[in-house]
Amino acid sequence: MDFNVKKLASDAGVFFTRAVQYTEEKLGQAEKTELDAHLENLIARADCTKNWTDKIFRQTEVLLQPNPSYSSWTSPVINDFDQTGARIEEFFYEKLDRKIPSRITNAELLGQYMQDAAKDFGPGTPYGSTLITVGDYQKRLGGAEREFLQTSAINFLTPLRNFLEGDWKTISKERRLLENRRLDLDVCKARLKKAKLAEAKAAAAPDFQETRPRNYVLSASASALWSEEVDKAEHELRVAQTEFDRQAEVTRLLLEGISSTHVNHLRCLHEFVEAQAAYYTQCHKHMQDLQKELSRFPNAFAVNASTSGVSTGPSPLSSATLPGASSPSRPPNPSNALEPSTLKIEEVKPPATGTRKAKVLYDYDAADTSELSLLADELITVYTVPGMDPDWLIGERGNQKGKVPVTYLELLS
């Protein structure tokens, strides 16, 4: 490989000179040309924009980059390695200008596992049929997640990446060039200052000693030389000042474009929020539909519990409904599960032990006189009686008493 020795030596000399100049500026031994306040503000704003854009981009990438499904159960170190590999894969596809293949999500893989398990357990069994239903909705959740990831990557991540890898690199290059122009200008200023001092010293009146004629001739010659050096330094200073001013203007125009970058990123941020809201709306709808599907098979839980010898108390899932979500569908009426002659609300007495406090999650209108109407956020006392449908409890509020659906309650104690 051929090396340009002269260029290499020149670059090394420039680097050494720059290092000396920076050191002298830090120590206060050399003057430094200050940028105007407006340009300094633009530079500070640009640095702030780059810093936070980089942090937001990387954290959003962590949020949106799905873990490879096969390693979701492994250690965080392995997951980080797999995420890095996935990003490298995306990088190569981008450089090759090819579409990135869609990657299966964790929810989709979970749904597939559930449906495969149902085939072995028996799709006609309560557990198998439920696995098929839940697996189907897990796949729907995974599809919604994949759509959200793709939309967010295009509408939010890509513009941020384009700024960091495109516009910011251009700005950084022009800023480095501006800094070099400033250093050149300061060198020219220092050279001119030194030449003027030497010229003034050479032009000073010589002493009137016996060597006066010789000293006078030397002084006049030195004065002429330094005068020529001053002219040359002034010319170099004018050139350096012109180049510095031109580069400062170019840099200023680029930095003022940061305002347009903010506007563009603001629009992208709105699109990201829209995609995120649509994703969570889809997830909420899918989960509501899944709850409705599962509520069609309440007897399956009672059968499984009775055959395994487990008490059929209220399911813990009933108190896990998200606050603020829409009220669940009404559970099946318990009158079919009870003998009418064996349960009369007015004759039901609370047990000596086993009563609990419950917080009402949603408003509930009683379907008949045997039920108790509820208001969201109120506290009531609840308990169960033998032979009662597990989806219902007896609720008491003062002198009022009636059946209440478990799915509308959060059991507190």
C-alpha cells in the first residue's frame, strides 16, 4: 500500500499544532475567537437535540425490538445478545435495500403452543377447548403487536434514525470545519500581532554609539523585512477571516434547520402515540372478547373443581379486571343453578365466619328483586352460601341484601 509521506507529515504537524493551540487556550496563554451569541445558542440547542434524540431513539428501539421468542425464558444477558443480533439482521436488510421478514411475536408463539397442546389433551375436553380459544386470541394479540411494531418503526424510529445518521453527521462535519477555520483565524491573529511587535521594535531609534552607522543600516533592513511580514500576515488574516465567516454562515443555516427537525419529530411522535393507542385498544377488545368466550363455559370450572376435590369459591381472575375498563358482560343468572325453594334472599343469613369486604368496580343494575344494584367504588359485605353459583355472591349494604356478580367486585379481605 502506498503512503503519501508528505501528506502524513503535514497532517501530523497540523494535529500537533492544534493540540498546542488548544492547550494554550485552556491555560489562557492564547486568545480565542468567540462565536456570536446566536450561533452559540444554536450549537447548544443542536447538542441538546442530538443527545435526547439519541436516548429516545435507543430506548424506543429497546421497547419495540421484540425478543426472539425461543429465548424469552433465558437470562437477560442472552436476551440482550439476541436483540443485538436481531438489530444487526435489520441493519443488513436495510443496507441491501430488502424488506425485513416479519418475525413471529411471543404472543403468537404462545398461542401456537396452546393450540398444539389442545390437540394432545383433546380438543373436546374443557381444558383443550379453552386452550384453543385462548390460543386463538393470543395469536390475535401477537398480530396486533406485530402491526404496532412495524408502524412505529416506520413512522417514528426511521425519522429519528435518519436525523442521527444523516442530518446530524452533516452538522457535525460542518462544525468541525468551523472549528478548524476558527483555529486558523486565531493563528493568523497571533502571527500578525507578533509581526507588528517585531516591526515596532525594529523601527525604534538606534543608540548613538560608535557603531551607529552599522546599527542604523541593520535596523532599517530589519524594519523593512518586518513590514513585509506584517503585510503578509494581514493578507492571511483577511483570507482566514473570510473563510471563517463563510463557514460560520453555513453552519448557522444548518443549525437553524433544527427547528424543522423538531416539527418533523413532533409529527412522528403523534403518529407513534396514535399507533400505540390503536394497539392497546385492539388488545383491550381482544381480551374483552376472550372473557366473553370463557364466560360461556362456567360449568366446566365447577366440574373440574368438583372432580379434583377443590372448593368452588370465587375465581381470583374476577378481581383482576383492570380498573377503568368497561364493565364485563353479565354472568349467567344463578337461578338455573339453584333450587328456587332452597334459596330465598330474605331468609339468607350471613355465616358466622367467611364474610368479606368487596369494592364495586362498575355500576350494576339488578335484573330482578333477588339481585342487589351496585354503584362503582362503594364497599359492600359479601359471602357465599352452599349450592350457590360460583359466579355470584350474596351482597349486603346496610339493610339491603341480594345476589351480586363476582366479576363486578374486587375482594379486599
